[in-house]
Amino acid sequence: MSDTQRHPFLHGLSKHRGAPPTVVIIFGASGDLTARKLIPAVYNLSHDNLLPADFYLVGYGRKPIPDDEFRGLAADAIKEFSRRELKPEIWDRVAAHTTYVAGGYDDRAAFDRLAAHIDALEKKLGRDVQRLFYISTPPSVFAPILLNLGASGLAAKHLGLPHHSKVIIEKPFGKDLVSARELNVTIRSVFEEHQVYRIDHYLGKETVQDLLVQRFANAIFEPLWNRNFIDSVQITVAEEVGVGTRGGYYEQSGCLRDMIQNHTMQLLALTAMEPPGSLHAEAIRDEKVKVLNAIQPLTIGPAGDVARAQYAAGMIGGKAVPGYLEEEGIAAQSNTETYAALRLSINNWRWQGVPFYLRSGKRMARRVSEIAINFRRPPGTLFAGETARFDLAANTLSFQIQPDEGLSLILNTKVPGLETRTQPVKMSFRYATTFGSNTAEAYERLVLDAMIGDGTLFIRGDEAEASWKLCTPVLDYWRSVGRTGMDTYAAGGWGPPSADALLAKQNHCWRQP
Ligand code: NDP
Ligand code: BG6
């Protein structure tokens, strides 16, 4: 039984925000993600009074770091990366309960020391606290950490609290279907599924959560949300940044593994799933798995459903930037794609015949993530011929995930004047205008949800496998053909010609968000 089934008041999008006394243990606490996202998330939760009064933070890593030094590093991280500036009176509360344990990830004795450290915290406090383990290390040590959590008894459930131990696991969740299945087996040998939180930070983004509200809290969309009215769907996650200093990781990953298999597939699942029976985590995840499993296997190879490319040198923000093959740590003949596009067909009653186009790339014209729902064109009879000077545009509803989060709808409108001329106009809603701009970051929401025990915005094991099932044959094919078919695009552009060709086959073209 899941946490949310046991605690119905915790479920769904509106929930009681009281987290039980908790110790968060971060593995990989000296790392980049901890500094840029996790510590600032803890700080901002504290700022918003969303941490339990008895909250403890324990950093864990191989490098010995004295407690004081770790607190100093954490304070520096907040100063550099938090959306709010560090206020001593808020940080001091957290810092007073922040400690560090040094140890290897495959060192059983070190896990016993960690267990003793947590026992000592509890003893001092005089009560048990929930243990939330956050695995923020490179994936090579996910399995040893999980196995040591099991062997040391740290993963065990306690009698006092319903789910005493939980684990958040960072991405990438495996590198293909086989490794994702193996990781699931390892996890389940130690934790029960309801204790496991596989993170995809896109699910914590405000607009992604709003997608469910827009779809199911407004009566006007759902009747149109099907093959009778929708012509195609485009999901874009474009980044301006290049591979930067992450060449070592990225060469092993590439865009399909880094962005498509997880972030864009999750966006697709939320867009295309059937209405869930409730807002319980399991009800939503069941629907996501169903729709992921209804996607037809991709046709791979020349003229198939997939395009890949690497960025070539170009201009970003008026500055010349190098091509992928010239970046530091990248093999001269690298076979790693920095851009991928997919054309997907969902074989069910609602979506048959509606192409879903997914694309993501680094070094694109601008940073923008959106889901665009393109409706069928209206019959042109009334405004065709002599009275119309322009073709009618298709209505497009777009969810802008970032930046400038919002929602817009393109409508055809009469241009004022004595002639009947139509022109597409955009009706827009912007979160910042209505609600202010300093909203919570995805990691704040997700860390809090895990503390509370709500898995709605996390990926279940079978979802991860369903998505890998679709992507793995593509990766196998690309590996088998080397660089054959690898397209290029100029940095600062909107992607390669082969991705345009994917859409041209059905008389579509990519939107310029
Ligand atoms: P880092 O490379 O910064 O590694 C985190 C920590 O893990 C290091 O500080 C180090 O700590 C330990 N570590 C590093 N390399 C190894 C190794 N080969 N073997 C064992 N331990 C090692 O990773 P990030 O913080 O960037 O990422 C952590 C996780 O989060 C990864 O799974 C990544 O894919 C994921 N992620 C990261 C994002 C980011 O923006 N950074 C974004 C989304 C996901 P010590 O030496 O003290 O043990
Ligand atoms: C991460 C990828 O998951 O998402 C990165 O590993 C990418 O390569 C990042 O840059 C993008 O996240 P966001 O929130 O900045 O869109």
C-alpha cells in the first residue's frame, strides 16, 4: 500500500504540507547538484516554514569534511545559487542541525557509522525521525549505495512511523532497458516501491503541474483533447547551453538518454494520458504507464521516425561558440548526439493518427521548453475567396514550461476595418504577471513531496522501463551505425534539416516558440 493510500489527506495536487520529523542524508554531498539545487532547496523550504521543526541534514561523501566546513560550503552554495538571499536567522536554524559523515559508497563499515550517527541524533532528540536518503552521486555507485542501505539496516521500516525510510534516486535511471530493469531489481531487493522516489525534476516545474490542472479543472479542453480536434502535438525542450564542463558524462549519455527518455517522455505522458480516476499518485502513474505502453515502436533507420544531430560552431547571444566536436573532453569522431527528434504515434482510441513530435537539443536558438497542442484547421469556406486575404491559422494551445512560464492560445481574429481580413492573435497568460515571479524551484517541491510521502511527481519503476523500451532500440541502432546519418546544426539555430524532414512527411513544420 502506498503512502498516499494510507494517508489520503496527502494525495494529489493540493495537500497538507506537514512533513514528519526527518533527517535527509545526501550521498554525494560535495557535488554539483547538492550545491546548485539541493542545499538551496532545503534553505528555501526552511524560509517558507515548510520543514518540520525536527529537521536534520547529513552530508555523506568519500572526502573527509569537518562539520563546520560542510556548513560553510552549504552557506556558500546558498549565497551563489539560491533564489533568495541567505538570511542568517533562517540558515542558522538549519545549520545547527547539519552534520557530515565521511565514507565510501561501497564501504559497509562506513554505513554502520552512518547508522550510528543517525541513532545518536535520534537519541539526543528523544524520538525517531524519518530517514530520507538522497542519492546524488554518479550512477556508477547507485547500486552499491542501495545495497549498503539494505545491509546496514538503514533501509528498514520502523515500527513507529509508517514509512521510516525513503530513498530519492537521481537520474539517469539506467542507460537502457536492461540496466533500468537491473536497477529496479536492486532497488526492490532493498526498498518497497512506495519507499522509492525516482526523480525527474521536470515534474516539479510549476507549468508541468499546471498541465493537469488545465486539462482536468477546465471543462473546455477535455472534449477537444483527442484525434477529432487535435492535428498534432509538439514538445520542445531547447537549451542555449552547450555541453560545458560535463563532456565526460555527456559523451556516455547524449540527448536521447539525457533529455528525451525522461523529461520529454514525461511531458508526453501527462499530455496524452487518460483522465485518472483520482489524483492519487498511483492513479496518475497508472495512466502514464498505459499511454507510454500504447506508443508504437519507432521505425528506425533512414526515413524513420528519429533524427539526431550534433551542434556545429555558431553564434549564441552574439558570441561565437565552438561545435560539439571541438568542446573539451569530446572525442574527435564522437558518435554522441546533442539533438534528437522523434515522431511518435500513440495507438489508442484517443490519439490514433495524431503525431506527437518530440525534440530536444543543446546550443539551440534560445532556452525554451513548451508543449504545443495544434488543433485541426477550421473549414475555410466562410472566409475563403474574395473576403479573405490570409489563410486561417490553426489554433494552437501552448504551455510554456520555461522561461516566462505561462499559457497561450492562438486564435483567428478579424482585423478592424471595412474589409473582412483575418489575422492570428495570441492570448497569453503569464504566471509572473498574475502570481509574482519568485516561485518555488522544482527541487523544493520534490524534496518536500518525498518528505511528506507523495510520489505523484516521481517516476514509478514500470514508467521508467516503458520509456526505455521505446528508446533502447534507437540507441542500439545508432551504436551499430556509428556516425552514419549523424546530422549537424549550427549552434544558435533551431535544429538540423533531418528533423524538419520528419515533420514535412506529414505536411507539418516545427513551431518557433
Ligand atoms: P558530481 O560529479 O558532482 O558527483 C557528486 C559527488 O559524487 C562528488 O562530489 C563525489 O563526492 C562523488 N563522486 C564523483 N565521482 C564519483 C565516482 N566516479 N565514484 C564515486 N563517487 C563519485 O555529480 P552531480 O552532483 O553533478 O550529479 C549527481 C547526480 O545528479 C548524478 O546522478 C547526475 O546525473 C544527477 N543530475 C545532476 C544534475 C546537475 O545539474 N549536476 C542535473 C540533473 C541530474 P565524494 O568524492 O565526496 O564522494
Ligand atoms: C538535466 C540534464 O536533467 O536537465 C541537463 O542532465 C540539462 O543536461 C538539464 O541541462 C536541463 O534542466 P532545466 O531545468 O535547466 O531545463
